[in-house]
Amino acid sequence: MADRTLQMTLLYDFYGELLTDRQRELFDLYYNEDLSLAEIAQQYGISRQGVRANLMHAEKTLLQMEEKTGFAAGFEQRQSYAARGGEIIRTLRESHGDEKTLAALDELERILDVMKG
């Protein structure tokens, strides 16, 4: 469930504005506030199945947008590359102590930080 939750919240960050107001509210309560379907249903005066149907439709919308654009996957890939770049910089910094190399590594680190967002 944690992997699904992480995936959905990442997709929501990218495409959440495409959902209806109701879908955003229910999504937030379920994924971010960790309320159960029954708790949300009671709060909104609708059935548990109604909550689930809204969430499933929202999830489908998010997944379809990701399938079409790939923005979230690209973001995750850039984050992974930037993290690996940071590891390489740390390794090089430990083994190359001259001023010119350290300055270049500092610059690379700033570039990676910008790429990470």
C-alpha cells in the first residue's frame, strides 16, 4: 500500500489540478490525512462505495495523465540521477583536495541542487 500511496501522491502533485474539487477533497482525506473510506463517507454523508468510486476515478485520471505525459517518471529519474551525482561529487571531494577541483565540485553540486528543484 505504501508504494501505491507514494505513487498516487506524486501523481497528485503533478496532475491534481485536473481533478474535480470533490475528487481533490476526497483524495486529500484518504491519501494525506489517512482517513478510511468509512470515515470519509460519514463526513460527507455518502456511501463508502461512493467515496471509493470517486477515488478510483481520480486515480484513473492521474494515471492516464502520467501515461500521456510522463512528467512524474521524468522527475523521479532526474531526482535519481541528481542523487547519484551527489554521491560521485562526495567521493571525488574526498580523494581530490586541490582548490580548483573542489571549486568545480562545488559548482557541480549547485547545478545538481537546481536540477533537483
